Amino acid sequence: MSQGNGDSLRIGFLGTIEEQERGFVGGLLVTNKFGRPLEFQCTAPVKPNRAQQILYGPTLRPFVLSELIGRTLVEKVSAKPHLVLIDTDSMLDLRQHIPIPVGYVRSLDTKQNSKSDFTTQIGKVSIVVHPDFEKDLADFDKSARQIPHEANLIEPFERIHEALAETLKIGTAKTA
């Protein structure tokens, strides 16, 4: 993580939505530490065919979200984030494909919030990292000092989901 040299912290928020007819769509919003957008990229819909669903089985969702959507977006964005926050634990495998710390954001009041060796807290959320990259917790802890304590790290995902839904509406209107 290269935040030395006066680089301002850039946080990547990677969210996805699934639409029954068209498949998965992902968006990566890169913001500064205050949540102001620096760059946004999104994917076209990715819809696995029936053969892929059968062959990949339970590994299909993590594969599509992490390797096809997540890695593509991180590679495509020009404002490279120092950290990537994700909205589903199905994307934690993304960390195996990019050199940037990845953390799954969940609210502290979530019932599934059991204390884990792979969890840290930033403000009002807990961050879960991939078990093979426990050292990423130190990067999140270090970056937490730069993020305002009152920052809402869940809200950017709402913006992403809204932007993706709007993009899908526009895509539907163009094909109609």
C-alpha cells in the first residue's frame, strides 16, 4: 500500500447487483477518504449459462463476482484504490487476484457479526478480510486513522446499487 509520498487515501467500493433476466452487474466507485467520488466504472451484465451453472456449482457466484467482475473493474480503473471494500463475502476471493487489501463491510449491529480473527473495526462497521491475507488487517487499521470516525462506509454501496440499477434501465431503454 503506497500511501507515503503525500498520496491521499483512495477507497474502492465494489458492489454488485443481480438481475434475474440479465445476470450480475458490478460497479467500482473510487472515493477519497471523505467519500467524494474520484472515478466510477461498471461492467456489462454477466449471465452464466446453464452449463456453467452446473459445472461451477457452488463456486460459480464467487468466481463471477471476484474474478470476472471484481478483478476486471480493479484493473480497469485509473484511480487505483489503496483499499477495496466489498458488499458481499462472496467477493472475498477477489483478494487472491489483486495486490490490494480487500475487506467485506458489515454493520456492527448485524446478527452475523461474530468476532473473528480476520475482522477489524472502522467506525460503525466491521471489516472482514480473506483468511489467507490476515496481514491486510494491519493495512485497514492503519488506513482507519485517515478515515473520519463518523464516515458511513455502507452508504457508498447504496450509491453504486442505484447507479447500476439506472444503468440497467438505460440499457433496457436502448434495446427496446
